[in-house]
Amino acid sequence: MLFDPATFSANGKTEYGYDVGVVQSEKFGELKAVRNKYGVSVYGFVGRYRTSPKPWPAHVQISAENREMVHFGRDERSGRFNKHNAISFEPEIYAELTNPAFWEAV
């Protein structure tokens, strides 16, 4: 897994009412995170398709059932493309692609 949702430590709520805080990742250290009724999502991952250099903000989440999910770009259900293998941790680019208010405590 990319991070351990059990390590979530809240430090406030977002303007949308979600718990915001941090989680621990063996590979990436401390990551910004948001927790809602569906699970814990982390900040900073982008996805890229092999056919284009365009970065997409990646929604990386571990669900309440402990399933790791990665979504970015188009809806891909062909089964031939594994989005887990097409993401990278690039927080600077992610910040340019998303609304920072979603990740900040108010």
C-alpha cells in the first residue's frame, strides 16, 4: 500500500467539513490526507498515460474496506491498463492542478 490509513492524524476540518491531517507512508514519508466516510485520500500524486506527457491529478484513496484505489483521467475499465503503475508523487504539479482549499484546515 502507498500509505497506512491507520496512521491518520487529524489537525482540523476543511471548508467542506472533512477531517484533514496527515498519514505515514514508508516510501513517501508524511503525506497530507483527508478522511471522509469513504476512506482516506492523500495529496500529491499525478497520473500520466503512456501516450501523453499531460499530468492528471490522481485521486489515491484507501477505502473503509481497506481497498487501495487510484483514479485519474478518463474512466478506464478495459482491464488492460493498471493506473497504480501510472502514478508518481509530484506534489508541486498536483498543487497546480487541484483546489488547495480541499486540503487545508480552516
